[in-house]
Amino acid sequence: MTGPAYQIGHWDRYEGTYVVRHDVNGKAYYYNFSSAADCCRGPNTGYSVEVSRATSPLGPFIDQNGIPMDLPAADGTTAQVPAPRRAPDPASANIGGQGGGYPTLKQNGNKWQGVGHNALITDLSGRDWIVYHGVDKTSNGGVSNGWINSFPGPTPPQITYRQLLIDRIDWTADGWPTTNAGAGPSDGPTAAPATTPIFGDNFNTASGCAAPGSGAPLSANWYPRGSWTLGGDAGAACVNGGYAIQGATSGLAVLVSHTRVPSGYRVECDVRLEASGPNPRYGCLVSYRGGRFIAAYFDPTRNALVTQAYVGYHPVFGEMVTPLPSGFDHSDWHHLAIDQQAFQLGRGPVGRGVTFRVVVSDRNRDPLAVQTRTFPLGVLFRDGGVGLVTQNARADFDNVTAAALATTTIPAEVTPPVGALQPAYSDEFNGSLGAQWSFVRPVVTETSLISATGQLEITGDGDLYRDSNNANNLLLENAPSGDYALETKITFDPDTNFEQAGLLVYSDDDHYIKVGPFHSYSLNKILSGHESLEPTPGGQAQCDVQPSATSNVAVTTYTRDLCPNEGESWDYLTNAQPTPNGASVQAPTVTDYLRVYRHGDVYQPYVSVDGVNWVKGAAWSLSAVDAAHPVKIGLFAFSGGSGRAPAFFDYVHVYSLPAAG
């Protein structure tokens, strides 16, 4: 595609975009897979993949909650011509109502952190797979520890060791992609992509390119009807660059596999036109039985994809015609994929029958045309041979495969339920703080209970970031034993870099998880962050910082093997309305809901802008650093700099979790 560039996502939210087409109930959507947050923080990398979709590849791309990746232009158009990246924190860019995304790939608490920067591939069965980078947070005997450790010298570059991973994509019934049915990245043996077809031929042969169609090697796999031979482009031998040629420019010719492919298949082939007679056609055929078959043709005269059924080599049931793009080059290689949906009997224009879906794509597998058609059940266009077909055309064919079609669709993802409220660990902030609470570094003037609204106000002051351990008023309580969910409602509208507030899971200043809204340069977002003491990259002789005097830490001297490392994931936007973020900083009107589920040592956040529609965040692992610093739960508000934004909390609720199953 050539033409003007369009801005389809906020510049301070997304990167590493990959766009694919996927149809939902017959409607075409284009899915934008984008990565977000920091790719490269070693063992605490919080990268992830978030997805929005559109009915055009130019957008607007919208997430599952109706939030766009980027606001429309001032004139109401759906895409903006991008300007050069602006200076940090322009007021015009820090607007709510943008920056959404479906949580397709988030770390789940196993060894893989920072899972992002992806591409998609489709295997022979039609199943999609996500290929991405991940960081092994485990030490692996010092071999990995999240860093590339091969650089010598006392101050080596801190380069994150990002490894290539692949996992299965499952599509939900409402049309959203999830990784491993929502389980996230795998870290053990799992089924691999389908790479071995039921039947396949790439037309490469050690006997060269001169074999006639009626003799070896074609007759070993094929029944030819027409003038079929093997060939290769100039300079290529059929040993590794062969393809089949149908040489006659008149009449109907077919090349049919000996192998009968069971119903419920996906057939693929590469095709191109060499020369033509009157009204030429060329393509692939399926469900062949004795002159009865379905053909998917390229029709150069009409520049269209045409499907036609045959019985006794005579056309029946008429044609279905789908236009190809203007400028389609029939002399170039293109790809056909034909899905026959076994046991999924549709109701098309001809009544009850078997549905076929045909996709034309280019060399990059970008779809150019899609046709779905239902044929009558009584003709039994189901299992049979597969192959190639021409009519009045000389054409080339390559890479024929047939495999069982993957048809799995999973239910729409739902937010995990919570169980009974645990009153001993919960607080409505009506009148006074519960007796369970205590503060780390308390400053009485920076907290207050507001009786009129039943809220707790905490003003951000200080931070927890590596050696800057000076955040005041960490409100903490003992955590329940076993698994639980921790929830709060927060009203907070920061306007200064690194102001943040929300839920805290805390062992000490160097070992914690935080979840909540924060301000970063140009767009307010909800983060889930984690800090821990980790090895430095190999070759670094010592940690570059030491604990500040205000630190509440178990380890009082940092070393090369115990050095503070902090990472963050950006999980969602904070403000669902297209109003300026930070405009109500001292009397905030932006409200979010935060929840963290504990499962053993893994803490899984969910966030919501309305308390109804929850979005999964990046999970982190945390355990007590020692017996004197058990894991506690509560609230935080950080300033991160000169800002002093107040955060208002309506409640803290702690719930038990229902029994599994």
C-alpha cells in the first residue's frame, strides 16, 4: 500500500505495531497488536501486547470497551496525519478517552517477564501463533538473570536478554485474541504449530525440470488432466525451486491429488498466470470426486475471485464473484487458502449446506479478498482430492498443502469472581481508620479522613524507586493467609511526571508491587510495577547505588548480586472521557477501580474505569524478603518529584476467593 501516513495510536502509549485481518461472524476487522511500556529492564521488564480493532486498516482502532488508541483529529476525521514527536508533556496530548487496548499478552507470574514486540504467523491448520520477545527472570545459574552478561569491564552496558518465544493465539467468541486461552505465556512443553500436512507438494525433485505431467514425478502424487509439467524460474533448479505448470491456453485442466483429504480441511496453494486464452481462469480445487469439485479461480478478465462448483466437469449452482483490488498483478505469485468448515453447516443463499471460506493474499500473506460461500449439503462437497485447475490459461502453481482446519473458538474472557468480603481486613473509611492499619514514614498533615464523602485522602510525598526510598504514608495492614483479592476505588488526577497512587503489596522498600494511575510525560496511564533486588549485568563489579537513610529495607548494603531493579507495565488508561488529564489535580474528578488477586506468590492486577468492565494487567511475583518483613497490603501515593497530587480512596475491600472449579 502506498499513500499518506496516518497516526492511529497515541505516540506515548504504543510501539512495535503489527496489523492482521480477522473476520468475526462474517465481518472483517483489522487488529492492531501493539506493545507498551518499557521493553528493557532486565528481570523486571514489564512489556506487554495490547490489541484494538477497526473495520479499516487505517482505523479508528477501538478496544473492547470502546476506547480508541488515539482521539480523532479536530475536524472529526478518524485518523490524523502524524506530526514530529512533540516535547515531553504537551497539554494537547495528555487527553483522556484514548490509549485503550485488549490484554492479549500479559506476563502471568511464571519465569517470562516483559512479553512483547510481536508478530503473528498462521500454521497449516489456520491457527494463529504469536511470536514475541520475553525475558527469563530466573538466574539460571547466573547464565541469564535477565541481562546479557558477556560484556567485560566494570561498567558494561545494561542490555536486556530478550529471547524469542512462540505461543498459541485463541480467538474469543466476541472476536478478541488471547494467548493460550487467556493463560498467557507458557513456560513448559506445549503443542507446536501444525507444519506437517495431510497432503503436500512443493514440486521440487531431484530428477530435474523436464518430467512430463503424465510420468514421474507428478504421477506419484497426482492425477493429471491437461498439459501438466514441472518447471523452474531462470537460474533455479527443480531440486529446490520447482513448480507445476499447466501449459495449454484452452480447455479445462485439473491436477488432482491421489490423497483424499477428510472433511474439515484447510487447503493452500501459490499461483500465478503465465499466458491466457479467451476468458481465462486459474486457481485451486477441493473436494474432488470423479469430476465433482469446488474451484476457487482467479479471473483476470473481471479481475475477481470466482468460486464455481462442478458435477461431471460441468458447472452447477452458478458463480460467486468477489472483486480483487485495482492493480492486482495476475503475473505475480499470490496465495489462496480454502477453508472447508466440516460439521459447521451454515444457511446460505442455497439453503442448508457446507460452508467454504476462500482468502486471497499477497506474498506477505496480507489479505486482498475474502469470499464465504455455502453449497448444498446434498451434493456432498466434503472430503475428496485437492489440487489445481485452469480454464483457458497457462499458469504456475506451487506449495500445495492440505491440513485439518483448526476451528477452536473460546468463550469471551470474564473477570475472575471474588468471594465473601473479609471485614477484618476491609475499611470503608467512614469516621476513622480501622485498627488494622499502620503507616510507614507517617506524616499526619498529609493524610485525612473526609467524613462528607467517606474517603481517605493521601497526598503524594516522596517515592520508592531504587535508592530513593522516601515515600511517606504507606498505609499497610497484615495480609490474610491464603489467596484473596484486594480492591479499592481511587479518585486521582496527577499532572506531574511520576505522580502515582493506588494499591500496594509490600515487604520492604526494595520488594513490592504497586498498581494504580500515574503520570508519565504525555499521557496518564494505569501501571502495575515491581521492584526487587536483582543481579546486575555480568562484569559490573558493584551496585551503582546504596540505600538512602530513610529506607525501610531488609538488605542494608547493596551488592552486584543484590541491586535494586524496578520495572513497570502500562495496563490501561485512567480517564475514559476525552478531557484533559491533570485538569482537576487538587480536586480530582477522575475515578478508577483497582483490584489485585493473590494466588500463592503471584499477584494478578485488574483495573477498571467504571467498576464494571475490568482489564487484566501484568502479573508479578512477590514473597517476603525475610521473617521480619512479611508481605503486607495497603495503599500508597508517591510524588516522584515536585508534585503533590492528593489521592482519594473510597474503601479498601479484601475478599476471599471462590474454590477452584
